[in-house]
Amino acid sequence: MAQARRYAGGIDGNRSLERGVEILRAFRPGVDTLGNGEIAERTGLPRSTVSRLTRTLVNSGMLDEVRSERAYRLAASVISIGHAMRTGSPVLNAIGPMMRAESARRRLNVGLATADRTMMVYLESIRYSPRAALRNVVAGQQVPMELTSLGRAYLAGTTETERERLLKQFKRRSAAATRALLAEVRRSISAVERDGYCAVSWQPAVLAVATPIVLEGLPVYALNMSLQNVERSDALASELGAYLNAFAARCKEVLAGR
Amino acid sequence: MAQARRYAGGIDGNRSLERGVEILRAFRPGVDTLGNGEIAERTGLPRSTVSRLTRTLVNSGMLDEVRSERAYRLAASVISIGHAMRTGSPVLNAIGPMMRAESARRRLNVGLATADRTMMVYLESIRYSPRAALRNVVAGQQVPMELTSLGRAYLAGTTETERERLLKQFKRRSAAATRALLAEVRRSISAVERDGYCAVSWQPAVLAVATPIVLEGLPVYALNMSLQNVERSDALASELGAYLNAFAARCKEVLAGR
DNA sequence: CCCTTAATTCCACTCAGTGGAAACGCTGGG
DNA sequence: CCCAGCGTTTCCACTGAGTGGAATTAAGGG
């Protein structure tokens, strides 16, 4: 028969594995434990399936079982895999130390992020504080792509196709002020094309500027600098932007040499 | 038939999911990209199976594909899941800030870890340095259980069954000096039972002491303190041990209140 | 002690997953 | 320019691994 029969192991990928990953993803930042029921609800999977898959994830060391609560939490394995990701990243290895130095020198926050679906994930976020004890490095934190300078710089750096795909997803999600928001996102993208960076005040009293880093054979990254406790002004934004452009240029130089 | 037929979805867990996790685990710290062939070699899975599973992991956002090298690397998703694990951890939330304060006060390294198979994984490792810029926080780093104070404190804190299971695994792995090593491990465990902590110099010129933290409904953790650039002495070890015992007591107090 | 609520196990059905083999597509050498 | 060599992906017949609704068991709550 010339019928286009679809074979199971085919192009779609492995169903159970996909579902297992979705279960891990159901543990969003801040949630401690989840029961099978709650996981089933969040993922839309049948409860019996969830029960089997969570058991597998426990055996594989990705989840810890909390017998007393009949619940599960992410196991330490996930951070060790995360650590492997960070130490493997050639970009972070190359410019991480530069970022730390720059943060200290300019007395501002410096971050490096890339995309996970519609969120930006920090590979490294160096929070400057005059009080040394409060200086802080965070990795893995997510911020929304469409609302942040990091995200918009990423959009400017990625391919046309990917960008349009993502813009469609923002539309689908936030029923609110979509029209204005999308226009603003496009304006930020133009700013990146024109000035090399875009400036956004996502959180009150924080001014952030970001720029994309595009390298062959690597995902698109975005580099940012930010300052707390300032009121937004164009002058400040362009000063920060100039620092960022200079720093990004140095980074790209280092990265070009493999 | 009274035959004990084994049903597929049965007790063993889901095969594909298990394999997918093994593939993620194949990316050890320091490796950047892996091709399907290399993954197949490391995991012992058939190449065609690896090909299908890596494709699924790419679709699920856990791996990034590097077309030009026909290889894969861990995607940013894994650190965002890792971040979720850390922010969800009630223990880290409760005592993380205390650890940072204690590190600054005593001018030494403070770490919190738990087990992943036969390795200890840092949830938080605060490296003290007089030069503020070099102060450092690492999470996800692994150290061998049998060789470190952290690991031996963990062994002392875990159940009899689990401890013996792990000791057997050490024997299996390191063909060398096993006899002496195991005796040393047992001596450290006794030290924990007697003094509350054990002291080990795993790395040259670093003295570390550790103590277990055992809480209902949570994995066993180990807390450690360490000092670089010192020669090991019993006096120093017991001074550090006293600091650790005092600090651990305060931690347990905080943790007891939920 | 019984009743509600949720997790787990059971199990017949079937299609999703498997892996050996064949096809593909680089890459460098002659 | 073509070919050889090698690693990756696709093909596909086979089958048992995985599925999910129903039954069962276990855990609080009154």
C-alpha cells in the first residue's frame, strides 16, 4: 500500500520521555512538593500515568519521594546536571570572569541569559551591592522574554522565523494590553538594530540595558547590565548602553578566538 | 493461570524515560557537546535509540542541537529546573542566609550538600575569601562521598540499609586501597557519632569538618565548614568542629520550627 | 469506626518503541 | 571530481512496553 503509514518510533519523539520532562517542568520555582494528583492536574496527564512516571523519576534519582506527604520534590540530581550545563558552556567559561570584573569595576549588575521557551534564563546574574556580603550570583532564574531587556535583545538576535513564532506565543498568553506590548517589543528590537542595545525598566526603579550575542553553533545569548534605585532617564540609559556595547565588544573578541 | 505474569507498565518503571535521564546524565561537568555516538557509548544504548531520544530531548527543550557538529549540549532548561529545586528547598531557604552570615563571621567556607547516588552534591557552597571579589557561591558541584567529610557525615546520618548499600558500591568501584579506605570511612562515621562531626583533609592543605542534618520528610543533608591553606592539626580540627556543632545546633533549631 | 478523598495497582488491549539493517550525507584524499 | 570511510539518521516488521479506565487499597476526618 502506498499509504503513508506513520511508524511509532517516528518523527514525533518518545512520548513517555516527553511526559517525564513535563513532570519535571511542573516543579516551578517556589514550589516545594507536588503530589501525583497535582502533577496530573498541571500536566494534563492521566493520574495512573503520572503515578508510574513519578516512580520512574524517583528510581532515576530526579525526584525524591516524601512518603509522609505522598508527594515528590526535585532531587539534588537536577542541580548537578545544571552544574554540568554551566561548566560545559563555553560562553560562560569565557566571559563569566570578565562579567564579574566588570560588575565590580562599574558597580552595576551584569547578567548573561538565554531562552527557555518563552522565558529568559540567567546562566549568570551578578548582583552588585556596595555591601560585599550581599553580593549575589544567581543562575537559573527566569524572567519573561517579552517584558525584559534581556528577552527583547534575544528576540533581536534570533532568526526571523523564531522571532515571529515567539511573538505569536506572547499574543496567545497575555490577553491584556497585547497590542501596545507587541509594539513596544518591536520598538526595542529596532533599538537593538540601531544602537546595539535596548533599555527597559521592567521592575520599578531598575534600569536595564541588554544586547544579543550571536555565535555560530551556539544558542543566541543576551548580555545585560542594570542599576537599581535609579529613576529612568535617557541620559543614564545611553551611558549604560555605551558601557554595555564596549563590554560586549570585548566579549565577542574573546569568544571569536574559539 | 497462576503464573506470575509481569505486566509492562509494572513495577520497574518506564524504560524510555529512564534512558532519557541516563542520556542527560551522560553530560558530566566539563563536557560541552556530545554526539549521538558518544552518548551511545557512554550509556550503552543502541545508536538508533539514542538518536530518537536525543531528538525528543531537543523537542522538550532539555538539549540544544549543534547542527554543524552533529552534537548536542545541555540546554538552559536544566538550570531553570535546578533553580526551581533550590528555591523550593525548605532547608536551603531556611539556613542559606545563616550560612552566608556564618561564613563572613568566621571567615571560612560553609557548605550544604546531599547525596546523588554515590556523590555528594552541594546545594550551596560559600567560599570565603578575604578578597571580596573572589567570594564565590557554587551549587551543583559534586564531590565523592567516600573521600569527603560531607560524604562521611551523610553516611553517618542515613539509614543502616542505605549506608551498607553505598559502602558496597564504593568497594565495587575503586579496586585500589579499598580495605584501608573503608576502615577510614567507618572511623569517620564513629567520629560523627562520638563528637557530632568528622574531619577530613581530602584536598591538600584544606581542612574540612562536616555533620549530618536529619529531618523527617526530607533527604539527609550534610553541613560542612572548611579552611584553605592550613596544615592539618587536631587542635584546629576540634576548634572547627566546635564551631560547626554550634552552628548546626542553631540551624536545627530554626528547621524544627517547620 | 465508617466515610470521603486520593493514590496505587490491575489488566486486557494495542500502538508506541525497538534495534538491526539500509540509506544518507558529510569530509577529506587521491 | 569522484570515491572511500565513517557516523548519523531513517526505515520498518515485530512485539512487549506502555496505556488508562476500573478496581483496589491506603490515608485522614468526623
